[in-house]
Amino acid sequence: MTILYTYIIWIAFASISGILEGDYWSRVSHGFRTKTGHEHTLWTILRFIIASILVFWLYQDYGTNGLLGYLTFACMFPFFHDGYYYMRRNDLDGVYPLRFKDKSTTSTAKTPTIDWYTRLVLVTWFNLLLTLFMVLYR
């Protein structure tokens, strides 16, 4: 059950952070906030802290296989975060007409942006394999 709980928490975190970042970048684009240049670094640190807490919880139940939680979370994050980000930006600014399925053309993230289909494949198949390995070989 630990896996289910950590996944639910991580998906909620990824989704909410996508919505909040959509609000932030919308405000930046309208001149209500000033871009600092350190946004992604700070958000990445926050993500790592939250993921570490959840992986520690997985480690308690699954031993070293629980450390695979970092990979599963990394695969899940873009699907939910980016999807909700694009939906929020479209709601506020109308800039992502494909909403959840859109792809950024102006990202300032240090990692490459990936399309919706690739995000979907990562979140389903690769995650399923990692989760099965984590559970079956503990």
C-alpha cells in the first residue's frame, strides 16, 4: 500500500505544482512578477526534497528497491506537471490550445521538453515495469 500512497501524493504534488507554475509564468508574461532566473533551480530542490521524503517511506517497506522510487517519480512528474501547467496557462492566457496534450516552445527549464505521447509512455509502461520490479523483487 505504501507505493499507492506515495504515488497519490506525488501525482497530487506534480499536478498542483504545474498549476502554481502556470500561475507564476502567466504573471511573469503579463508583467505582474519579475523573472529571477532561479525559478527552476528552486523548484527542482523542492521536488527533490518531496521525492526524498517519499522515497524514504518506500525504502522502509521495500528496502533498496524503494530507491527506484526516484526513477518512477521522475517518469511520472512530467506527465502530470506539464499537463496541468499547459491547462492552467491555456485557461489564463490561451497560449496552449491543446491543453494537457500541448508542448512548450518557450521553456526555460534546464531539461528538454518532451511531447505528450512520450510523457504518457514514460508514466505508464516504464513506470509499470519499475513498480512491478520494486514490488516483486523486494
